[in-house]
Amino acid sequence: MIEPIPRRRKTTVRLSTVMFAILVAVATICARAAGDKKINGFALQLVPSQNAIQRGTPVWKAGAAVFVIVTAVNNSKKTVHYNLTNPGFDWEMDVRDKSGSPVPETEEFRKMKQNGSFTVVRNILVTLKQHETSQDTIQVNYFYDLRSPTKYSIQVRREFPEVGKGFVVSNRLDMTIEQ
């Protein structure tokens, strides 16, 4: 015959289960709020840069080059390979203004896309082993019209078939263009 679980132990088990459920819910909400999506431990992180080399502040003067640094983080169990040829085509960018509306592409970027071909400005094969990172820089205002002084945001995504189906999505970076 099976003996009933003592009352105190039942309470501890229930409390542990409830605490675990709350922890999972909070972690899920925080991940969604950040807007990023990892696939099997592979992630993308965006940070602002004023000089295309090191991390900076998310504030630029109107007319200045607006750089972001994309860091690919491979915490998957696989070695990942990908090419870098032209940032406008390597990374799918979602650039929005302060009201959440998509920002128009620049004339240069539209022409690149209309021609059905693009200029290869580099030809880099990236190999990321487990626990390695790689960085790339995007001059956002070359591809999107950021001439108006206001607040913007950017998020990038890319498929990495070696780690799984779907897009790996970066955090959404808020940025300001000042007069």
C-alpha cells in the first residue's frame, strides 16, 4: 500500500512548482521584451558605434555616419560558417522611426536591390567554432534614410541553417539622431 505524502512535503513541492513556473514566465517575458531570438544557442547582439570599431553611444548628429556593430555569438554545439559580402544583403534590417513606422530605404540601396545584383564590397568567410564570436559593422544610414533628427530603432536578423531553421534575431537597438 502506498503511503500518502505528508502535508508539509506537499506544500513544499507545490511551492517549488509555482516558483519554477513564475521564473520561466518572467524569463520568457524578458526575452520577448528584448526582441531577440536565439536558435540552439546562436545569438546576435547589436551595439551602437561612432567609429565602426568600438562600442559607442546610441546618439549621432544629423548627417554623421550611423554605425552599429553586430556580434554573432556561437554557443551552439556546431561550427557555423557564413559569408560577409555586403552588409545590406548580409543582414536583413528592420529600421523604424519613433512611431514604429518602417524607415524608407536610401536611393542607393533601392538601386542595388532593383538591379538584382549587388556590389560585393568584401568576400569574407566566417567560421565560428563553439563559444566563439565574430563582429561585423553596418553603416545603417547608407541603407536607410536617417536624415531627420528623431528617435529610431534597428533590429537585424539572418538565417544560419547550420544551427536550425528560421531566423536568428538581434536585440532591438534604440538610437537618436540629433540636430
